[in-house]
Amino acid sequence: MLLASASVAQGEITPVNIVLHDGSASYAVPDGKVLVIEHFIWALEAESTDQKVAIEPANSPAGAGAFELDAATQTGYPDSWTPPRPIRLVGGNGANVHIVYSEGETDWRDVMIVGLLVDPEDLYAKTIPTELQNPRVENGRLVADARFASARPRTTRILGSEDLQRFEEDAGGEATEAASATRAVVSVPAEGDRKFLAVEAKTRPVED
């Protein structure tokens, strides 16, 4: 009996706190990254402000899709505000977040953007490399110890085959999570003369 698995490259998700202030009023989203904006937090040095937070997507064409978040009308001068859904801004080509305010304005408030800087492929489910170890037959089942390359939350499919030509999800497949987030015990019914086992583990996408 054979155990099979597949491997692909890993991406990266980095939490970020981006502070915009009068000395640094703009943040350019790096090329090859996606900025996922989850919260805005305003400093408390002014009771109110007329400034806006501008979201500028990549310049193709220039200015298309740009918009401004007006703290006064949209958020009621809050100490913090969470958009109904995370804002995703693809980096590069001029994509940025910046403060807009009138010249000579005195009621400036610093703004912190709380979110994630993500590799594009990590916005969606992707395969986690998995190693299968210690194959054995227990109580009529083909069993193996699965070791996952990442502790990220995942969905796990147990696949079975009788000829190695085509693996399909096995209706009798089971995965029992271990104490470690990178380990599980997987199994399929060991019916017939031959049975092959594979595991397909995919990350859960960043949730909205």
C-alpha cells in the first residue's frame, strides 16, 4: 500500500499597523503584496477633524477606483472604525493610502491602519505540503500519521485509490486532529487487495 502527497510554494501573511501623520501622510502598498485593511484608529489630540483617508488603487488608469473615507460624515469622528468588509488594495503601480486635509488645518488627527500585508496567493485556499508517515493497517483501515508544513487553519480531504491512476475523495476517509496543529491521523477503509491513500490539505482563505 502506498501513501502519496503533494508540495507547493508557501506564501506569507504579515500583520501591520500603519500610522499616517503630518510627517508621513502616505503609505505605498509594496509591489507583489495586497494590503487588507481591517480597522482605522484615530488619535485623540482633536475632538473632530475634516481630514479624509484616501484609498488609491494601482494607476491603470490613473485615479480609477479611488475613493475617500470622510471621518466626519461616514464615521462620526470615532476613535476607531471597522469597514463592513475588509478593504483589499493590490500593491504596486502607485497603489497607496494617504491623508487628505486642507492647508493650514489645525485639527489634525493621526490615523493608524490595522490590517494584513498578504501575498496574493494567500487570499485564497492553497495546498499545504503534507508528509505521510508510519503507514499501517488497524481494524480494517489503512492508517497513516500526517505531518503538515504549516499550522495555519486548513481543510483536509482524504483521498483513496485502488490503482494509483485516479485519486478521489474517499467517503470513508477520516482525519483525527492531534494536539499539535501540524499533525493528524488519517485513514481510509482497507477494502480489496490494494488500497492507496493520499491527503489534500488546503489553507482557509483570509475571512471577510
